Amino acid sequence: MTRHDGPIQSEYAGQVIENLDIYAEGTAAVSIQHDGVVLRNVRIHHSDGVGVSVIGADGVRIENSEIINAGAPASGPETDTGQNNIDVDRGTNLTVTGTTLREGSSGIYLLNSPGAALSGIEGYDFHGPFPRGQLVQFDKSPDSTLDTFYVKNNPDVAWTEDNISVYQSANVTISNGVIDGNNSPSGVGVMFEEGSTGGRVSHVDAIHMGNGAFSTYTDDVSFDHTRSIDNIATDQGRGAPLSNALIWNTSGEGVSVTNSSYENAGNPTNILWGEVAATVADVTEADIAPQAHWTNGFAWNGDTPIVTIPEPVDPAPVLPVPDPVEVPPVVTVPDPIETPPTVPVDSIALTRHDGPIQSEYAGQVIENLDIYAEGTAAVSIQHDGVVLRNVRIHHSDGVGVSVIGADGVRIENSEIINAGAPASGPETDTGQNNIDVDRGTNLTVIDTTLREGSSGIYLLNSPGAALSGIEGYDFHGPFPRGQLVQFDKSPDSTLDTFYVKNDAATSWTEDNISVYQSANVTISNGVIDGNNSPSGVGVMFEEGSTGGRVSHVDAIHMGNGAFSTYTDDVSFDFTRSFDNIATDQGRGAPLSNALIWNTSGEGVSVTNSSYENAGNPTNILWGEVAATVADATEADITPQAHLINEFAWS
């Protein structure tokens, strides 16, 4: 192996990265964003970041590799959930074979990544914290398999949840494996949750489980040749098992347990529970011993190998920028809607609070606090209807506010500051968002200021968000973060009355506002000032975001573009561009050659829109404009008054 210090990023489709001993800190050790990349015969030591990150790439292969979280704690939970050995988002048809994973938040986390094939997987001592703590978690990743595997968690070291978790992932098969050790009072060996119908488990042994061995809360799941050995009914240091040491939970219709057995039950009266009327329940007590488990054998050494990397595939040609579309020479543009310049707030006395806060019940009000937290989410909300208001939050090495699986949360009149942000350039990882929401439906955020996060607000699988009075400054990424707001699979949402300012010398932006796989999102009455990314734009609509509407929004000092869509049925009305930039701002020249409006979709319109001082006067509007209304003219205009939240903290 050849030692490599620092992160590696894939460069082209089909690239082979091999025979390396990689050391990286503060970011993903290996980042893969190209299809068909092969990572093999590598040992990875990652710290304060994931080991391998796969984003938006199809057919990636990871083979014969060892991935170690070198920054893991000696015992107990990790500081945050962002230390997975392998982290995959939109990585379809992933293959991982002959690979050992050590001490990550989770071993493999698959999000929106169908068709994964995992085999020869070995894992040790995962550290969470919740909702991580698995060897493998399938999250909205159907039609996947895990075959021939072994995981060992020392109860004095690890901080597990479910050893294998299947969530909203239909037709997942788990076979031929041994699971040894789970110290969670709520986690189990193999768990199927909502939306994971058609799950199959066969020839799997679960040893030293606390809360449960095999469990389903969804329908049409089978457990065949499953065995439990020496499960535990007592507290292992994190609380007594909530299920009283149940072995099989069959809470679903069409569930079966066949050819299965147990030895030395921790609670002999609590073997099988659930809706078993329609199940085949074939469970017996037997004198059994665990099956031989999988072990990967690596012969790493310091020899310098011959590294063969194929020539890159020919890149796609650079598209020429066509001449601008002819537009009428004179169009009267009405003044934009008046935006209130300030939002005054009465003086509020804040009480200092050191350390994180977690919601405790639905409808709780958390207010009037000056919160300081490091290494974890400053405020964690997992209950419906919680109100967070009149707070100032200083977060470092973790998100400011985390909302997970809660409906109707409200954040009001608050200031959220990433106190650990770098003086300039990108954050160490993408996990420093001011507000981070996963499955937080019908979120409301009003009159709130966000400072220097990876992103200001990141919404994942969170439809119906209503954001207004949002002010943001100097976001630091890195990719794919860097936004004031990112709507990710969060349709039917609104952003109204907002202002974002990014200093080109200090921030590290991508798109200022990103809409991805989120239909019917409306963005209105705002000012966007500053974007230094060579690829990001002011407002971006990507695939699956039809029905987007932008009105009365000004974009100032944009580099690569102001307003852009790659999906259909999007309208830009009363949109304006000022002083956009055609030169390198320190991160490379704009890839679009300083385009203002990109209309790459059907049924797209640009109306009542104008620009002043174009960076490239020959590159105003481009795309499939045959069916669009293209009403964009040059005019002598000034930006609208922008929002400012005024807080009188005391």
C-alpha cells in the first residue's frame, strides 16, 4: 500500500482508486460522485468526517477494504451522527464486498439508494448516537441485499441502536450472518419498520441481544432459520430493555417465523409477541451453538504497489453559449412589492444554558434561553408541536437545531450561530447546519436569523414547510451544503420575505436556495446577495421540482447564475439580477460563463424581469425557451429594501 495523506475525490466515471493507505481528518476521506467508480484494496483512517461518501453516483463498487473511524471515543456515543464508515445518498446499485468497518457512527448508511448489494461485510463497535448505531441502515433503499456478514459490539465500548435497520425500504433480504452484542435498551438485532414490506431474513444468528433479536412493525416479513443465543434481560449500562428481553416481535400481517430456535433465553416467558394469528410460528428451545462467522483477512503491508488507473472517459463537450434571445427593447417593469426593512422585537431577557437541550413531550415550549453547545445538536426536537422561540443558539461541531420525525414544530424569533465556523472557506464537514430537519412535516420558521452554518436550513423529507422572515449570513458548505435553504424531497413548501448575504472572501456557497425533488415550492419577496461558487446559482430547481414559483426576488453579485431550472412548469416573475460576476472569485471561473436565467425545462416562463450591469451582456437567458414567455430586459434599477431581523437580547 502507498500512504496517502488527505482526502481523495473521484474525478471521472469508471475511475479505479486502489492500493492506498488513506488518512484524512475533518472531511470525507474518499468522496465519490461519478458513476461506476471502483474503490478497492484500500485502508481508510477517517476522523471527524465519514470514511467513504457516495453522492448521486450509480454502480459504485467498494471491494476488499478496511475503513476505520480513527477518531472514535474509547467508549460510548460519538459526538455526532456524521462519522459513518460508508455514507451513501442517492447512490443506486452500490456494491460492497469483502469489507471491514470499524467504530463508525454506523458502518454503512444508505439513504435513497435502491439496489444495494452488500456481501462479506464485517463490523466492530459502532458508536451512534441515535439514530445511527448500525452495521447497516437501509433508509428508503429498497430491493437491496445483505449477505454473509458478521458484527461484534462490545457492550462496554459500543453505543448501538438496531444492529441492522430497514426503514421505508421494501424487498430487503438479509441472510447468512451473525450479530453479536447490542447494549441499547430500545434497539434490536434486525428491525423492519414502516414501508419495508417483503423483507426476508434467513440463516441469521443473534447473540447477546438486550431489547430484542428479530422485529417487524410492517407486513409480509419472514424470519426463517433465525436463532437467538444468550439474550440479555438486564441493564447493560444504558437502561433495562424496554421490551423485557423479547426475542421475536411480529407486529404485522403476513409475518412468519419458521425453522427458528433459541438457547438460554434471558426471559423464558417472553419469546414471541405480536399479531401472530396469521403467522406461521415455528420456534423451539434447543441446545445450539452459533454458526461460524465471516472474517475478512487482509494482508496489508508497506510495499509500493503498481497502481493501474485507466484513462478517464472522454468528458462531455463544453456546450457553446448561444446568442441571447431577442427580447423587446422596452418593457415597463413595475416596482417590486415593498418589503419591510426591519422586524423590530421587544427586549427579551435570556437565561444562559450550557449544554444541549432535548424536547420531552408534544407541545413543549422552549423559550428565552441563550444556549451554548458543542459536539452535538444544541436543541433536539423529536415531539410534535414543539415551539422554540426567543432563543439565541451558539453551536459548534454539531447542528444548531435538529428536528427528526416531528410534525408541526415552530421556530420563532431566534438567532442561530455556528460558533465553530472557519474564518473563511469551507466547513470541515456538512453536519454544521443551523437548522437540520429530517421527516419534520409542516415545519414553521419565522423571524429567524442564521449565521455561518454549513447551510442555514436543510429540509429532508419534510413537506409543508412555511419559512418567513429568514435572514442568513456567510454559509460554509462544503458541497452539497452551502445554502440559505435547501428543500430536499420537501414539496408544498414556501420561503417568503428573506435576505441572505454571503461575503465572497469568507463564505463557501453552492446554490443559495436549492429545490431538489420538491414539487410546488414557492419563493417570494427576497434578496440574495453574493455567491462565489463556480457551479452554484441564486435559486435552483432540479429534477422532480415541478410547479416551482419565484416572484419578486433580487439576485446580486451572482457568479455562475441567478435563476435556474432543470425541471418543468417553473415560473420566474419579477426576478431581477444586479452586478453579476463573470470572473473567478477564488474558486474558479463560472462554469456557465455568467449566465443569468437558465430555462432548461418545458413550460418555463420569465416574466416582468430585468437586469442591471450584466457581467456577460451576451449571456442573459438560455434554455428551452420556445414555449416560454421570455420577458427579461436591461434596465436602470436598484435592489429592493431587504429584511433585517432586530433582536434586543439582554
